[in-house]
Amino acid sequence: MSELVERHFTGRGTGVEFEMEADWVGRRLHGRDGSVVELGCGIGALLGKLASRRVIGVDHNAEGLACTRTRFASTPLVCASADRLPFTEKSLDVITAQHLIEHLSPCEAACGEWFSALKPGGLLLVLTPNQRFCDLSVFEDDTHVQLFDRRSLEGVLARVGFMIVDVRSLGLPWFRRYHGIPSGWRIRRFVTRHAEGLSRIGPWRWKGQTLCCVARRPVS
């Protein structure tokens, strides 16, 4: 198994930070019907959280996707590039892109493809490392092309036609330093479990580890 597959498939989708992000995605989809396509699905950690929905996993890495198929035999999995999707125009209800956009160059071409594939009124959920986070070393990855802050992410999506519904960051800027705090793991877990509520507090709204954006394809 290649190092890339090891890193982005078998080593991904665990821990309280992932649970924090998966919870955010689940809340955005609550009460919505229709098809969900997870781009960059990797080993399928998020697919497991969406199992009760009509979900399709997409990833460009055929070797890694073969591992995912052993876990999700009944889930449609498609090997395709994020900027060349095998879906007809205006056919999807929701697209999720969890820690994907920072790997794409040029990312606007992919975002335009996502816009085209969504139905009018369809949602795009993007999760990506927050460039404003206090310790960028936690994002070190030689496959990252660009890190985004709120304005740059909104700008990319708006330029291809998306309407921005909501942007926030999750996780507080100090929770990576919990090791030196008595019972720090409990604080870390509390922060991640209540991340969405804490993200509404003004001073911390844009300082969390993960930047999360909801965008919609306009109805007309």
C-alpha cells in the first residue's frame, strides 16, 4: 500500500476532531432528503455517518478506493477526479467536500464542476483547514496546495456562482495544547462536542481549526 493511501485512507477519519466535523455535516443534512455525494471519500469514515441516506462516495485514488469497497460493499463508489465528475448537470442534491479543496489546483475549476452538478437549490458543504488557526503546523501536508481563510473561501465559491449560506470555524485555538492541562482531554472533548455552539462566540468565531462553509446553488 502506498504512503499516500496509508495517510489519506487507513489513517483518516478517527478522533474527536473528525467527530466534531461529522456532527456539523449531519446537522446541515438533518431533515433533507435526496442524494448526497461525498467527494474525496477516502476510507469512507464520513460515509458511515451518512449510511441511512442515498450516498455516493467519490475518490480519485483507485488503490485506496479498493480498500473502501471492502467496508461499504452496498454503497456506490466511483473513481473520478473532483474536477471531472461523472454526473449529469443539475442532478445532485448535496455535495460534501471534507478536507479536499486545499488539495486542488486550480480549485475554481473543481468548484465550477460542483456547481454544475448540483440541482438549483442544492447544497455544497466544504470543510477545510483554517488559515487563521493559531498553529498551522498541524496542517503540514506536502499535498496541500492552498489554505483558506473565510474571505478567500467565500471568494472562490462566489466566483463560480454559489450563494454563501453560512461560514464558521470549529474548535477553539488552544485545544491542541490540552496535554499540559490537568484533565485536559476532558476539556478537549467538551470543546469538540460543543464546537458549533462555541463557534457563535464572537472572539472565537474565526479562530478554530476547521473552516466550515455551507453554499447553495441559487434556484434561478
